[in-house]
Amino acid sequence: MFSRRQVIVVYTETYEELAIALQHEISKVDGFDSAAWTLEHYKQNMPTLSGRSYVIFIGDAEENRFSKMYLSQISNIVNINGACFGRDGSKAVVFGEGKLEQKERF
């Protein structure tokens, strides 16, 4: 039997609803467990995460201090309709351009 992969969605208060919705959608996928954590929860539990834990940070470098830490390591940021994302290993960062006129496409 395959082991389940853990996905942690780390968010600021601004993105709480988005993070919970994303966590819920991930939990529907076979083989994945997911949780939505605040920045403080992630900081407290970071030392206990295994190499099989995937983490998605929501927010840009100004909004999420952990995004700031990992964005410098991500060489390819993709922008699709104002939604920007990139990944390096088991860490991913997702953020918007902040242009309200793009909200519907996002």
C-alpha cells in the first residue's frame, strides 16, 4: 500500500478562506492528507515535518514571511491570469498580482 502524502497550506489571516478551500480540495485527492495552518502554527510545527511533507505558502514576500524565505530559491515563477506560483522541491508559493480587475479570471 502507498503511503499518503501530507500537504500543509500555510496562510495569513487575509487568505484564511482560500486556504481552507484549497486544503479541502486537496483532501479529496486519493493519496493525500492536508491541513491549513496559520503562520504561527507552521512556525511551531516546522521542526516536526518530514521530508514527505509538502508545503504551500499563500501570499507574496510582503504578506507571508515564509514565502519570502522560499521565493529566493524558486527560479521559475509562473503567472497565469494574475495567479503566480512556483515550486522548489517540497515547497511551493502561491500569490496574486494584486490587480482587482483580474479577480474574476483568477
